[in-house]
Amino acid sequence: MHFRRRDEAPVNERGGQVSRLLFAPQLGSTRLGVTWVRGEPGSQQSLHAHDDSEQVYVVIRGRGLMIVDDEAVEVEAGSAVLIPFGATHAIRNTGTEPLEYISATAPPFPAEIRGDTWQPGYERSSAENA
């Protein structure tokens, strides 16, 4: 069994959102990447895509706007969104409290872990897609 506490997981900060890498190939998982993300009101990740992976976001706290390709939908605690492989996506906190969500990615995206931080491997920004 592999066990990890959220507050002890490597951290990545992007767009005002703090992403903690719970599981990845370097952290015990072979076929799944899992992050726990918290974003303050007004924060938004950059539009990005995972060419070879599909992803699920499960909102556990707060409210937000989920953008997947040309679609946008309001999400809140209890919402889940499936993001197809290659789809450009982002989430924005539109509420007045922190937005928290768990993301699961299969197959896992490459992640570079250095001490208590991590960086995603092959995400591409919307600017690179243009």
C-alpha cells in the first residue's frame, strides 16, 4: 500500500492554484497520476492539454468555471468533469471561497519532482496549440 498526506506531497503553483502531487510513477503509481488542487477566489490555471491522457476533475469544495475546448460549465462541490485526451482545458475559481478539486490522469503525465516541488512534463499551453 502507498499512503500520502496532502500536506506532505510535492507542490506546484500555477495561476494562483496550488497543486499537490499525491501519486505518480515516482510516487508509487504506475497507471495513474493524482493531484489535490486548491485555488483562491479568482485564480485560474492556464489553458493546457494532455495529448496522451484523459483526466477527471472532482470538485470537493467551492465553485468554479470548467473550460474544455469550446465548452464551459459551472461546477461546484460534488461535480465531476471528464476531460478527453488532447482537449484544451482549465478551471477558474468563480466563488468567494477556495476551490478544491482532485484530478486523476490516466495514463499519468510525466512529472519532475525536486525535493518538495514538482513540475508537469508534457503539458502544452493554448499558445502552443495556435
